[in-house]
Amino acid sequence: MGTTVRTATRLPARIAVAVGLAGSLLAAGCGTVTDPTTDAATAPPDPVADAAERLAGRYAHFDVVAYQDSTMRTQIISYGFSDLTQVGGRLVERDSFCFSEHRSDQPISVTFSDAATRAITPVPVEVELTVTDDRARIIRPATPTGIGVALANPATDPLPTDPADPRIVDADGDGHPGVTASISAGGGALTGDLYLARREIFAYDLAEQADGSLRGVVRDGSEQLVIDTTNEVFRTPAQWIQDPDLSRSPIVLVPVEGDWDCERLRRERPTLLPPVPPIEGLPPDGG
């Protein structure tokens, strides 16, 4: 079967046109009356519309973004929800985040509070939905989102560097500008907090699985600036870029009931979601 693509503005579903004939004899003594219920034209199936209806609902969200530089490999693992909703015949996706974790192949840890993680609020976005051989595929486009900073145009406005810039906001409510990341390095020999302004930029591709989950890869192009720090050693952190091997940046969406919240996701995470894939030299971590 070929590929069917839903364009950004979808035409209304075709309406079946009933075909009937007035009950008249076509030939004396031997004519018949056409039954419109058996002779009516029917609309062909619309696999994309069927997929949109099938996929709509709440999903537990698990994604890993693998970064690397010349000295370190690291992972940011995010947990939350992806809600897929039919809107005017289209499929709109909304992400919300609950908690996150960090892994590295070096003796360094970075911690974001749940409040900082939940401050990431991407706008709802229409996804591209296609169907091939009865299997749906979703492409979510990037939606640049400011965190710790209120940008008039999140896609193009430069990130501020002055802690007094009025656009900087205390997004995680801890009394410090931006969002706070706590760092510990060298087995705790070096510690400090970073106050960050970020532009979250991510997109992903997903494919429908036989078990109802959606699985694929994340593409990340996020930007980050240090507004201030409690330890000057961390003033200029490493500039990580995403590992070009996208298989190391998986995303998995698992359908759940609509009343699931962050606390239930935290409880169910070990059995519901897959383990974190290993960094070279480190074992897998089930969280």
C-alpha cells in the first residue's frame, strides 16, 4: 500500500452521495425498483483520519538526548506526558514534563529540580501524520521555547546575558534568575549552582508499534547561557552538541489513562518505560 500524507490544512472528509431512482417500472410487467441502500456510493476509507482517531489520547513520555564534547559524554533523560488531540480533523500534540535526570561518563552530576523541569512548556503543535502499510508515523516539528526567560519571539530573539535583563524570570520559583542547575564534580570536591536561560529546541520522529506505543528518535538543537553562578569554575560550561548517532537519543510514548499525573508516572516508571540506554563504559540504568 502506498503512503498517504495529511497536509497542514486538511480537506473535509468526502460525503457519500446517495443515489436513488424514483420507483418506476422500466419495462411493462418486468421492471424492478432500485434499492438506494444497496446501490449507494460509499466514501473510500481515509487511513490518516482513522490513525488520528486511533492515536488520540494521553501518553507517558520518555526521551533521552545524548550529548558529547571532546572530553565527556552525557545524557539528559526527561519524563512527562504527550497528549495527542484531534482538532478540526488534524492531530495536535502537547508536551508537558514532570522530572528529569542526568548521566555522564565522567565524575560529574547535574541536577534540575522538578520545578525547573516542569517550567519547560512547549506550545501545542500540529504534527505531520502519515500512514504506510497501516502503520502511522508522526513527525513533530521544533517549537523553540524559552525557559527562565520571556522572549517575544522564542525562535529568533537572542538570549540575554545580563542578570538584570527584565526578560529573565525565576521560572522554577527558587528566588534566583532563570532556572537553577546544581553541579557536583570530582566526587563532591567541586559544587555550585548555575542560573540558566535556555531556548529548548527539539523535534522528533515517531512510528506506531504493534503494542500501541510510539517510538522514534529526538533531534535537539537547544541553546543555553549562564546568567550567574555560585562557583566561578562553572562560569563557562562545556558546549555540548547532540551525538550524531540518533539511536542514542530515543523517545518512547506509552499510552496511559487520561487521569495520570506526575506522581503516578514516577511510581510506574520502572515497569512502564524502558531503561536508559548505556553510555559507552557505563551500564544501562533503569532509573
